[in-house]
Amino acid sequence: VLGLFDRDVDLDAGQITWRAATDKSGRETVLPLPDRAAEAVRVARRWKTKLGLISPYLIPAVQARRGAKPYTYSALI
């Protein structure tokens, strides 16, 4: 999941593309996107916007500041 790009998830079509580069079998696969996963993608995208992150990754790495507490799910929605 951490290797997914934003463009790999199509909320309108309700599908997710697992690229060959991130698949352990090396094959690209397009699968339906469950409703629960779609909501998680919406949360991740809001999180990126809220933090001002510009990254092609769906869940980008965020450098933790010294003493900073990690973000929680509830803080992001």
C-alpha cells in the first residue's frame, strides 16, 4: 500500500491499479475498490492537503519533528 501513487486509485471508477513494480508477482492488476478502502483514500487525500504535502504517493512519508506526536486517524478526518 505504501508504494501506491495517487493515480493508482480511481474513485470515480471504483478501482485500484496494483502496478507491476509494487506487486510481488510482478504483474499489474486492476481490482474493484471496496467502499471502506475508498473512504481511507479520501482520508489520505485530505490529510495530504491539510499538511500541504505535494507527493505522487498516496501516503507520503512525513519527517517527524523532534518531540512531535504522530498523526492519528481521528486528527486527519
